[in-house]
Amino acid sequence: MVDVTTTYLGMQLRTPIIASCSPLTGRIDSLRGLQDAGAGAVVLPSLFQEEVEAEELAAVALQDTGDDFAEFASAPLPDIDWERLGPDRHLRLLSQAKDALQIPVLASVNGTRPGDWAKYARLLADAGADAVELNLYSVNTNPDESSAAVEDRYLRIISMVRAQIEVPLAVKLSQHITGLSSFARRAEDAGANGLVLFNRFYGAEVDLDALAMTSRLALSNPEELRFPLRWIGILRAQRPGLSLAATTGVHSGLDAVKALLVGADVACTTSAVLQHGTGRVGRMLAELGTWLTDHDYDSVRQLQGSMSADNVSDPAAFERAQYMKVITSQI
Ligand SMILES: Cc1cc2nc3c(=O)[nH]c(=O)nc-3n(C[C@H](O)[C@H](O)[C@H](O)COP(=O)(O)O)c2cc1C
């Protein structure tokens, strides 16, 4: 039997496959399914600040209307179920998940103002999250905010959250950060224990009938793994103390092997389990085990990082050479 345990954010995981945020990690039955299939940890769906505040505001408005017009109301207003609103829904899911599962449960936050990120991260950490993941998904359209200012804002969020929580902190990033190597160093200095590379952006769609801009959910494909692989390989060599998680395009056990080889501590999967069900994690682990055995590896740890950019003296020159080779190659 090969040893597939790994360490991520300082936590010992029984396997390196993590079920990343999706509707499947938002239900106890599928969370159990993911655990039974062998997931090393799960990340619950993000708490979006606007969503929880909108729910609370709508409920308060309904209650206020009730107070103002109660004497005229012909029928009683419906009781407001406060437990289903605002952050309580996330806190309840977290507490149920902690009761139901033996593997680590990570909570994810996406806030607006830095102080609010910290407030919600603290709520989730206090409610028992084994670690917190910051989902830094944002499309930055303010012409007065430079790239450097955007990165400074992200770093402020990281340090404010760090000051509020004691559990490990991971940061899920977009690949659209110009100086990612520098950002990774500063994120570590600001208190991040790990990076999750990369969040997936959905882009825009145009509905030609309605003449409207829309968004459409499209699941990933394994081709997209190339981008996390490149950057994990580079950052593994540069930031040995930082945990690295691969996300986007991990669909099979062999995809996980690639992520681990370049230096990921864990490989996260969402689209594959949404497409094929929670049991897909078991199949990925079986493929990983077979590959390790066939290639004479005793453990995942032995594999991890053996193909990182550690053995490349100048990663930027190496990438440039690769780029020229690719675009001048014959199709
Ligand atoms: C339906 C759906 C819901 C998602 N919800 C979240 C979320 O709440 N927070 C988050 O950080 N990522 C969310 N994601 C992104 C995934 O966690 C994952 O990072 C992304 O899908 C790329 O991984 P994949 O290629 O394995 O799908 C969601 C993805 C899908 C498809």
C-alpha cells in the first residue's frame, strides 16, 4: 500500500484530494459521499457578504412593514426564520458538517470591505472551521485603482483576517495578478499559510435574443490545469514554507499526479464531481495509487515537488524559451 497522506496548511490529510467549493459541499449527504469516497478535506461554499446582507435586509424590511401595518393587516405576516438567513445558514452548515465528518472542514469567505472579510472569517473560525479560505474573486473595474493598489487591497484583507483568526488561512487567487511571485511573498508575510491556484473566472456571454450580457456556468476541462501547473511549479521553488493547492482542471487521478509532481500539497476538484458524482474522488485516488505503484513511489510525499522549478536557475528565462518553442512548433 502506498502512503497517500499529505500535509496542507499544517493539517495532516489522509489523502491529497480536496473537494473544493460547490453546491455538493453545501449539503450534508454529498459531503458524507465525498468523505466516503476518500476526500482528504472539503471546502464549504463561500459566504458572500452581499448575499447574507441582502437576506438580512429583506427580512428586516418585512418585519418593519409588519410593525407599521400590523393593525391593518388582514392576515398575520409569516414568521421570519432568522436561522435560515444571513450568516446563520453558513454557520449551521458548518456545524452540521463538523458533526457529520471526520475530515477537516474549511470555510470560505468572499467579502467586500477588508474589515467585513475579517468579521465573517472570524465568525466561521469561531464556529469551528478547521481553516479559512479567502475567495479573492473580484473583477476590478475602477479606473483609478492601479494593479498595485488592487494587490495592496488584497494584502490588507489577508492581514486583517490573519489578525482575527488563529486557524490556518488559505487564499484562493486569480491568475490575473501581474507580479504573482512578489504577491505570493507578500501574502505569506501578511499571514497566509497557503495559496489556492487558480480561481476560475466565467467571463461574459451575450444573449442575442434578449440583447443582454449574461453569465453562464461552464464546467472546466483538464486542459485548464496547465495554468495552475505552471505557477505551482514556480512558486513551490520560491516559497517552500507556503502550502499550495491546485484548483481548476483536476479531473482525474493523473491530473492530481501532475499537480503533486510540480509541487502542490493537494489537488482540489469540483467540475469532475459535479459531472460524475462524489464517487469520482475514489476513482481519482485509485488512479493516483496505481500510478505511484507503477512508478515505484512509496508515498505522495516522495512525489511532491520533484518536478518543481527548483532545478531551473532562471524560471523567467526558462518560461520565455518554452513560449518561443511552443509558438514556433508545427501544429
Ligand atoms: C457550481 C459551482 C459553484 C462554485 N462555488 C464556489 C464558491 O462558492 N466559492 C469558491 O471559491 N469557488 C466556487 N466554485 C469554484 C470551484 O471551487 C473551483 O475552484 C473551480 O470550479 C475550478 O475547479 P474545477 O476545475 O475542479 O471545477 C464553484 C464552482 C462551481 C462549478
